[in-house]
Amino acid sequence: MAQKPNSVVHVEIHSNAPEKTKAFLKDVFDWKFQDMPEMNYSMFEAPSAPGGGLQKAENLPAGVLDYILSKDIDGTVKKIQSSGGSIVTPKMAIPGMGFFAVFQDPTGITLALYAGRPAAGAGLSQKGHEARGPW
């Protein structure tokens, strides 16, 4: 099913001990993991969407980061800033997938944006990668 813009499309867990967290989540919730060693990242699949990823807490503190699908990260960043939010990590590419940016709302809650790269020959349609979510 296609994800709609402004929906949470990915949940990222930042852990001080990723292997221990992964073993815990497998044991308790039977989540399936796929390691991506080239990115120091593990994708997880839960019984219902959204899925997510697990990585070592380095640039952000241990915790959970939710990604919100955006049709236009640049436009959303401007809206975040004009509404009192701040940008923590400016728009960056995710090789082969799309783009992300990390922001805080006016109260300090940290969230992220995601926009997929357009499919070859397609705009922002329900069939394009960007409409399905990042991972």
C-alpha cells in the first residue's frame, strides 16, 4: 500500500548497543532484521508498517526517530522554520533511496523528513518510490 505524504513511513532506533537491542527485539517481538554492513545499519520488519532501522547512537542520542514522508523537503524545511522549528541535519542524500533531513519542533522533539528519489520517467505519483516510503 502506498504511503501518503505527511505520514510516518520509517522508525529508526538509535542504540548504544545495537546488537543487544537487535537480540532483544527479535526475542520479545519476533522482528526480522536484515543487516546492511556498508551503512552500519540493520533494517527491521515488524508485523505491520512502518518498518524501520537500527543503528548505533552516534550523531543523535539513544532513542527513536520517526521519519515523515514529504513531497518537497526544501518546502517543508522552510515551513518548519517559519513555524518555530529548527533544522538539526540539513537535507542529505540517502544513496539510491532519496533524501532526509532532521528537525526539532518548537518544544525540542526531534523528528525527520524523508523524500524518495523520483522513479525514472515519473513524477510524484502513487507508483513512484517516494510514495511507498523510504525502506
